[in-house]
Amino acid sequence: MGVAENGSRIAQVTDVKNDTVNDQLTPDRNLRISGYKIKLAGDDASVGVYFHNLDTNTSTQVDASDIVTNNPSELIVVIPALASGEYQLEIITQYAVGSTLKETRSAVFEKRLTVV
């Protein structure tokens, strides 16, 4: 049957404004992130949701006040004011079912997302 997955995983992202899945980002609007063990928890300074601009190699973290929903299988965040380009989404957390990990774990969404 294989080895059970222990890490975090981003399964799908939905731009709520355009109702697009795994494709487009609308700055200053909501993004619904579905996955597995993606709840933001822990006291490490790196815990959060990040948008990595693939053109400029810069990263933008979602402000803590812009996290609307924070559940183990769903996050809803307000997309920061991102410049046009292609982005990769990353979630860093210390969440584990029923506890908090000592080390962070990262989930990177494999599909590129576009800000027009």
C-alpha cells in the first residue's frame, strides 16, 4: 500500500474573486487554499503564507491580520498587493495533529499562479 504521507500538502487554490482554480491571483482579494495539515501554528518567525515571485526571486508574506480562516485542511487569506508576474505559493507551519512540531514544515504548491 505504500508509506503514509506525514507532511503538509497544498491540493488546490481558488481565487474567490474570479472563481478560478490553480491559475490566477487577484491582489487584495481572498484566496482559498485547500490541503492537508496546512493550519498555521507555531512560534517560529517563518510560520506563514508566502508568495514567491518567480521573475524577481522576491517573497511576500501574508500579514497575520489577512488570514481569514485557519483550519487544518483550509486556509483563506487576503492576497497581498502583488505585482504582475508568476508566483509560487508556500505555507510554512509547525502544525501537527494534536500538537506543535519543534521544527517547521513547508508545503509548496507545484503549480505556478499568475497575477495579471
